[in-house]
Amino acid sequence: MAAATATHPSVISMINQDHAKFRSLWDEYRGPNMNGEMKQKIGWALIRGVAMHSSCEEEVMYPELRKRLGDEAAEHLLGLEGHQKLKTLLSELDSMTVEKHGEAAYTAKLSEAMKVLYHHMEEEEHQFWPQFEALPGVDADLLSHMGKKFETARAHAVTRPHPWAPNKPPLNVVANMMTAPLDGAADMWRFAGHPPQ
Ligand SMILES: [Fe+2]
Ligand SMILES: [Fe+2]
């Protein structure tokens, strides 16, 4: 019955799809025939993508995970090995450019952030999501409902890293809604009117 009413993709498949996108952007960055301008565009796309992804996880996935798996799990994902560390590194990267700081320095900072991101994604995919999915009450319906909420959260997600902004409900939702338009305006400039989706 539950599966029959699940009409939206599961939140976990949506999250893991974002993760796959980040991995392929980072592969592309390190691929052959890349010039500084191409690397800059990928750096910016990763900053934007990870900021939106973290914002949506913090609104939809982590509160539910906290409720069902406990504070320790949620705080670990938010903390100094997870989102907080990522936001700090990506906001440092956000203040750099390939042109001004040089490819080597830009790549070194991005590599540092990607190392944290890869470790974090591994933990989510191989440790926290399987634990969450195995809990009683977590069924296809709930995951589908959360998937719908995850998509809605994208519409007001921040698109730049904000290490000092609130990361838990309800304050994060308010802060995101206030900050997203400013980030959006800055991104329109950065991506010449066509920010990546
Ligand atoms: Fe995360
Ligand atoms: Fe994630």
C-alpha cells in the first residue's frame, strides 16, 4: 500500500543524485584540456550546488534524521567533519578566483573542500541513509513525502556558503528565505544571467 501512494522520488535518491553531480564536476575539473576559465566555472558551480544541497538537507533530511536517529547523528553531519567545515572552506574558496589567486592556489583550496565533501557523502550514503531507512516508520511514503519537501526547499535554498547562519529549524528556514534572494542576485552576476540548476 505504502509504495503505491509514493508518487515523488525518494529524498535519498534525490540527495544521492546531487552527490553524483558533485563527483562528476570534480572529475571534470581534474580532467584533461581544462583551462583556468573552465576550472573557475566548475568551482563556482560546486560552490552553488553544495550550498543549495546543504541548505535543503538541513531543512528536510537532518531534522527528520535527528528526530529518529538522535542528536548525535544530526550534529555529526552538521559539524566540523560535515557541513560546518564544508561551508567554511567553500566560503574561503568563494572569496578567491583563479585569475587573482592562480590555478594552483584555487585548486588546492577546492581540493581541501572536496576531501571533506567526499568523506561526508560517503558517510551519508553508506552509514546514515542505510541506518535511517532501516528504522521502523521509515517507508516509501515518508521518503517520497520528504523528496517533495526537498524539491520545495530548493526554491528558497541559499546558493552561497554561509558558515555563521543558523543550520537548524526553524531559524535556518527564515535565514535561508532572507538570504537566498541576495545570493541569487550575486549568482546572476557571476553566471552572466544563467546560473546552473
Ligand atoms: Fe550533508
Ligand atoms: Fe549530502
